[in-house]
Amino acid sequence: MALATGVASPLLVLVLVLVLLLALLVLRQGRPRSSRLPPGPPPLPLLGNVGQLCRLSPLFNPSDCFSLQLSAKYGPVFTVYLGSRPVVVLSGYRAVKEALVDQAEAFSGRGKIAGLEKTFHEHGLFFANGEQWRSLRKFTTLSLRALGMGKKEGEEHIQEEARCLLEALRSTQGSPLDPSLLLSQAVSNITCLLLFGKRFDYEDKKFQAMVLATAGILTEISSPWGQVCEMFMGPVCYLSDILKYLSAPHGRLTRHLSTLAAFVSDQIQQHQETLDPEAPVRDFIDDFLLKMRQEEKAQGVGPDHTDFLLTTVNLLFAGTVTVSATLRFAFLLLLKYPEFQDRIHEELNQELGRERAPSLGDRGRLPYTDAFLHEVQRFLALIPMGVPRTVTKPTIFQGYELPQGIEVFPLLGSVLHDPEFFERPKEFYPRHFLNADGRFIKNEAFLPFSSGKRICLGEGLARTELFLFFTTILQNFSLESPSPLGALSLHPAISGFANIPPTFQLRFRPR
């Protein structure tokens, strides 16, 4: 009897939650499909097209389902219903470019990521909209540029961190290891220098925990749970007070977000205690604190402290996960296809030798290496669905009427694999970025950082980090796999919001 009671209680809670979900979905049931929206599969009541999406993609990979099956049937612009809400999906370079570049202002709103909505709720640079977003973006851009982003001093910081990373890799003495944590720490330290004015030792436990938390956030929002949350259960995902008792993934995501926010809050507190308004600005936090003091003095009210905290969290998260994941995938490709590594080593030997550290000015002398790194980003398509946008005003797009506020998914993966612009879109083929003479060539469909008004603020920094860390490591080490090459898989470990590379072991052998 006691056993029956123990089982009934959580079941009753689950039933109540499902009833509440159904009630919420009924209350949130959207307007019937407008005949002026783009075409798409007919939705079911309450469920929308979720059942069809699951049938087309059993592993619930919406990006593949959208770009392969639905775009083939309905064209490059179509509508799907996620539960009761309509979403406009853009597939292929021409549709994405027409929206994000040609009609940039209309498509400049930020959509929601369901798993993160309760934490950010339109606060911070990444999720803000309207004048709030424009003000944050302008301030952040000017502040980071003044602190050296995109300048020679910023390049020198990356070169110095690359030397620290080399020492850490040498200390492994060729033993097999998963490079994820070290690469993430090195990349994160560049962002930390800009935000906090200092780098952290790789053995610092709080720093390690923060870096692992950023990876955990990306994993959870990209997981099947995160995608179901995004595709269908958005309203329920906001009920975090209930979900934390029922959903292990939700609990993990909450803990990771708390770890990241606590790390940033601790740095802000230290800066508040040591800030000298008469001294030169040390970093982004100093700059923001001084801005708040100035506005509070002039107007009696300073900027929203929530925006300050969450903008810093946004920058630290993005500055940690993107480049490190791309570097990991680049190393996996070198293990899988040793001929690429041989070709890069040959080019580095010929152009740089073994003594002079690579600099950004060497990019033009290393066309094959540059093409390889571009192809890594193209082939991986780190954020395949792009980050959701919203339409900021009623808009006519390709003859369809898009109402203000409707969500838009610009499928960056479909752009990076567009057969009109890439000869072998489903293959890893560095010659996509080389001409017949072996010189590097640009491709207009290369948009891993998105485009338009919401293009990634740190694109230039990320590209510099990727080039300098990669070339410095390859100049000094040969990469070896302790596993048979046939056992190495290039398929993402998780494919949802992000394509997360699989884990693997490698040895760094000094050259």
C-alpha cells in the first residue's frame, strides 16, 4: 500500500502538469492560418506540425527536416506550426540573404529560445529588442573596440594565450586526452581579458566550472529535450518551478546558468570594490559601471543592472563555446583525414618555419590552411537553424504577408550547404575556398556568423582566434589518434540548436 501511494503521488503531479499544458495550449491557440503566410504542411489542432516533424526526423533534428524534406516540397520560404504558433522558415542562401540583408531592419528582431527564456526574458545584448538592443549593441561594440578587439593589441593577447596553451599541451607528454576543456579555457581567456581585464589559470577550479557550465548550457538547449521544449513545449518550459522537480535536463540547464551568472557576478562585485573613476578603464565591466554612474548622475536613473549582468553573461558564453567547438572539430577532421594535416604542416613549414609564431598577417601566405578553416566552419554549421528572429513590422516578403512579431528561422545550415554555391555541399572539401591556382577565394554563401543587423558581434575576434590558435598548435605539434581512424565519427554528438562535435581522444606529439 505504501508503494502504491509513493507511485501515485508523482503520477498525479505529472497528470496535473499535462492538464495544465493542455489548458495553456488551448488558451494560446493562435489565429487560424492566414492565406497570406507562406505555404506549409497543414497543422493539426493544438499539436501544429510537431507530429509531422517527428515522423520526418525520428531523432528530432529540425534543421535537417526543414532544409531537406519540407523545403524540397514547399520551397525556400514556408510556414510550420510549432504547437499553436506559426514560424516562417527560410532555406538556402538567396532567401536568407533577402531577409537578413535586403530587408535587414524588418528581420532584426530577436526570437526566443524556450529553455533560456525565463533567465533572459529579453534582457542582455543577445536577447534584447528595439531601442534597448540598439543601445546595448552600440555601447558594447564601442567598448570592446576601445579595449583592443580587432586591433594589434588584441592579436597580441591571443598570441600570448596560445603560448600558454602550448605549455599546457607540452605538459601532457603525448598522453591521450580529450582536448575539450583546455581548448575552451584558452578561448574563454581571450573573452575574459576583454570583460574582466585578466586571464585565469587553467587549474583554477571556478574557471574550470564556468567553462564546463557554458558547454553544459549548449548541450542542454541542443538536446532532444531542448528541441522539444523549443519546438512544442515552450509554455511548459517557462514553468520552471514545476519542471525542476520533473525534468533532469531542465535542472541541469538551470544549474549551468546559475554557475555562469555567479562567476560573472563575482567579477562585477570585485570591480565595484576596486573601481577608480579617475584611472584608465581596465575592461568592459569598468566601462559599463562608469556608464551607469554617469547616467545615474545625469538622469537620476542608470541603465538596467539586469542588462549589464546578462550582456556580460551573453558575451562570455558566446566567446567560450563557438571557437572552442570549431577547433575541436578541426582537430577531429585532421585525425580522420591525415592527408589534410600533412598538407597544412607542409604549408606552415614552407611559409613560417618552426621558430616564428604565426600572426594574422600570415593568413594571406597560408591559403590552404585558411581554406581548411573556412571549410571546417562550413561543414560543421555550428548553429544550423540560426538564432530565431522576429519581424519588427508588417512586412511583404516574396509576395507573402508576414505580421509583426512572427518568428523566423533563418537556416544557416542550409546556406552553408547550398548546392548552388558549394560544389560538394555534403562533403568536406577545402577546395570550396581555393581557385585553380590554389589561392584563397571568398564565397558569398559563407555565413557561419549569420548576417544583417544581428550578425555576431564577435565575428572578427572569433576568426582571429580560430586562425591563431590553430596555426600555433599545428606549427608545434602533430596530432595522433589513439583509436583506429575508422572508429572516428564526424557526426555531431548532438544536433539541435547547435551541432556539437563528438568527444574523442588525441595525442599532441611535439614536432
